[in-house]
Amino acid sequence: MLSLFPKDLKTVLLLGAHCDDIEIGCGASIQRLLEEYSNIAVYWVVLSSNPTREAEARKSAELYLHGVSCKTIEVRAFRNAYFPYIGAQIKDYFEQLKQAVQPDLVFTHYRHDDHQDHRVTSELTWNTFRNHFILEYEVPKFEGGLGSPNFFVPLTQLQAEIKSQRLVECFGSEATKSWFTSSTFMGLMRLRGVECNAPDGYAEAFYCRKAVLCAL
């Protein structure tokens, strides 16, 4: 399979509607990128939170970004489950974000995600960052909606296990949800690993809507 990632990767923007979305969707890929690329600047943005969830999100982000010298972690408080109805407010924030960061790589939600907040986040990502390399991640949930991604990041078993353990340990407020378990996260990464023939059998998967082959 053809490997495709920017060779000169300097700045990564991570966007999540809720406090655990980034970790669920691309947590292990973040870990791999930080292991393989030196001196990456990371801008980590969560759009919806409350005080309890914010504390969890910041703890998790700091764990992932430990040792990253240039990092920004923002946790906002846009109203959960109301993104389609407060889209103008979130759009204004995205316009501010565009002035603050010019990323080489953007991780965001899948545009056909069944959660309304996820879809709005994806739409505003594309509306704002129109000339950037964007990967849309997937989030398993009660509503279903998993599809057939076309971009895979193979992982080591250790990277997959660290991601799953951190999610369970950092986000105690989600413990009552029957799907929020290490086995759920490991299972999905195992399935995606099968689909891309990953050496260790694990991968995270994304939707790459548009990619341009740059001049050599």
C-alpha cells in the first residue's frame, strides 16, 4: 500500500466536538506521529465541555503531549448536542482559530457521523481550512454509523493498548456508558488493522476526502 503523510510535518491541529473525541478517533495516531516526527507543534481543541469533563480532557491532552515543547490546549464550552442551532457562534470561533494556526495536518470528525455535533464540527473544519490536508476520524457509538474508511495508520499493539487504557483511566465520567470500554476501542483498531494488513494487527482509520500529490 502507498504511504502518504506530509514529509515536512510541522503543525498538527486536532479538533473534537467533545472531550474524548480526539482520543477515541486518533489518539494512537497522535502518539505515533509524535514518536516519528520531532519538533511538531500541536493545537488541541475541544469544543464542548463542562468543568468535570474539561478537567478530564486537559489531563488526557497533557498525557499525550508530554514532552511537546510547542502545544496549545483549548477546551471550550459550546452547548452539547446543540451545535446545529448555535452554528454561528461556533463559526465565529473557527474564524478566530484560522488566524491562530495554519496546520499542515488536521484531524476532525467524519462528515457523515450520526452525531449532529460531530457533523457540524466536520463541516466547519472544511469551511475554514480549505487548503489543508484533513483526515476525518471515526467514533463508535450507540447510534452506529461506522463506514468504510480509506486511509489507515498502522499501529503497534502497545500504541493501541496505551490509547485504550488512557481513555478508560482519564474519562471516568463516561464509565456508565456500556460501550465506553477498552475492549470496544481495541476491537475497532483490530478490525481496521485487518483491513490494512497492519504488521501488528492494529490501526486507526480515517476518511481522506481530498489529497494532492505535491511536486517532488
